[in-house]
Amino acid sequence: MSAGSEIGGAAWMTRLRPGVFCRFMIGHYLWFILVCWLSVTAAITAINVSPEISRVWADQVQAGYLIGLARTSAYIALRVLDNGTQAFPITFLLGVTWAEAAHAHSGRLTMVRTVGMPFIRRTSALLVVAIGSVPFVFVLDNYVRPHAFMTLSVEGLGDYGWSYARKRQPRQEWLAFGDITMQAVISGGSGPVFTDATLYFFTTEGALERIAEAKFLESSSPGKSDWMMRDAAIWTIGRGEAGEPAAPAASTHSHVDAARAGVSISPLWLEYRGIHPKYVPMADLVALARDTALPDDHPKYREWMVIRSLQCLLPGLTAITLGAIFALALDIAGLAAATVLALFSGYVAYFMARLSAVAAENHILPPVVASLVMPVLLLASFAALLRIIRNRDTLR
């Protein structure tokens, strides 16, 4: 490497390294975001935990005081992770707005503007914080909260656990898999998952072709989508010359101890049945989105995979847009109006983000398009505001 290239590389590193003001402002933003996040999370957790804590303690202390204390503490910690993930996007915006207002009120903003620092340099720290929020939100949404929710559910802790146990109680359900409709009792414990099953097989034209009644269904091998009927009675419907059902005497009946059910049912779907896709860990959500052995009315796994992959962009993009709104409103209407307008804009953006998720889930728009509408609008808004602010600075 030549000396010139080394000098050029050092110059680029110097440019990329945050300056004193930028480092100060990064810490400034992070402090206010942290205070908002911890305060709101603590308040929400206290409200959520208070009606459940006595029952959780009573359920767990039966195994001993130390185990009861450990599991009750784990319940509280997991609820903190769950609530903290939900609270972060809105508290992130609250913290940014609070930090902007505090910076303006302290006089530091007036000082840096007096020495001629342009807006894009003043907002560089916010850009760094916004970029850093993207992987942070992604990890919270796709790993931290699903892990907390599923641990609470499987371990039977709190309302999540009690609801999970109720959903795993044996109950009869109807399921449709293309040309096959099944009525069975689904149980979530060990042993067979489907008992007292009746399967109705239809032709592509919709005519009933075969009926099978099985004492239970079991997977042909662990982790496979193929299922076996055990202790099954099978009726094959005879067909007339014109394809109409024949007389009852023309139908055939047989009994088998074991036979392939002819229906594919995903074991992974059975593991997460009754669980909303927003709680499914990302790796399993991707697997379910690609799975073809799902009932016809399965949850919107593909849609939520898209939503959860892209929603991590929104807090950061909203934050930099709020920063530009605050700066412009501060010049025009003063600190109080700028703070109120930034808070209101943050609320509108948060509400619109929820609407875009609804649009993606219900295919009002293609999921990718619906999930990208808000990021594109926020980027366009920031670019427009940046141009207005630059023009105003030039006129000065």
C-alpha cells in the first residue's frame, strides 16, 4: 500500500469518526431514550404483573420456597422483556423528542447555530442513533419478545401460560387441507395428537370420494408431515356411470390396523397452533411461511414474516423525521409548539405504522408494498423537510 493511500485512508477514518459535539449528542439522546424506556416499561410491567403475581407465586411455591422465588422472579423478568419490546418504539420517539426539547431549552442549540453549524451536521448524532435502532428493534421484535412469550407460555407462568394451557386442552376441531376435511380431537400432551378422527376425502370436482374413521393419527416419523391412521375404518363411495354416488350397496367398507392417512400436517404448526405469528420466533416463522403442510385457514405466517422483517426501520426513520419537524417548528413557532407538533407527528406515524401492518396482514395491499409505504413516506418527508430547512438557512 502506498503512502498516499494510507494518508487517504486515515483522512476518511478521521471524517467518519464522530466529533466532540456528535459524541456528546449521541449520549444525550441515549440518556433520554433510556429514561423513557425504563420508566414506561416499569409502569406497564407493574400494571400487568400486579393482578397475576399472587397466583403465580401460589402455583410455584408448591415446589418449595426457593423454586417458587426463582420462578416468580423469572416470570417478572420475562414480562419486563415482553413489555420492554412493546414499549420501545414509542418510548424511543418520546426520548428523542424530549432530548430535542432539552437541547433547545438549555441554550446549547442556540450556541451551535450561532457558530454556523448546519442542520445536517447538528442532526448527525440523531442519524447515528436512528441507524443503531434498526438492528436493536429487529432483535427485540424477532428474538427477545418471542423468547419471553414462548417461555412464559410453555412454563405456564402468568396469563400467557394459563392461556397456553387452555388452548392445549383436548377439544374437537374441524380442519381443511385442500380436498381433505378432518374432524378430530386435538390434544397437546404426549402420545397421539389426533384422536377419534374422521377424514372426508373429496374429488377435485367436490364430490365425496372416501370417509375414514381412525381411533387416532400419529406421525409416520418424528418431525415428518406424513401421518398414519391407526385402528381405522374406511368407506369408499361407489360412483355411478355419470359420476353420481351409487346406491349404498355399491360402496365398500374395510378395516385396517395401520394405513397412511393421505393428509400432510406440519408438526411445527401443531407446536405453534393458537399462537399469533407475532410471537413465533423468527427462525420458526420463516419455516412456517415456507411450509406447505398447513390447514387452509392457517395464520398469516408469510405476511407477518414480511411485517416483522421491515418494521424495524420505522422507529429510526420516524425519529429523524421528528428531528427535522422539531427544528423547523422551533424556528417558526417556538419551543412549546415544536415539542407538541413533534409528539403529535410521532403519534400519527405510530398509528399509521399499525395501519400498514393491518393492510399487509389482510392483503389490502401486497405485504411488501404495505410494509414499505411508511418507510418510503418517512424518507420522502425527511428529504422534503431537509430541503426546506436548508433553504431557510441559506436565506439567513
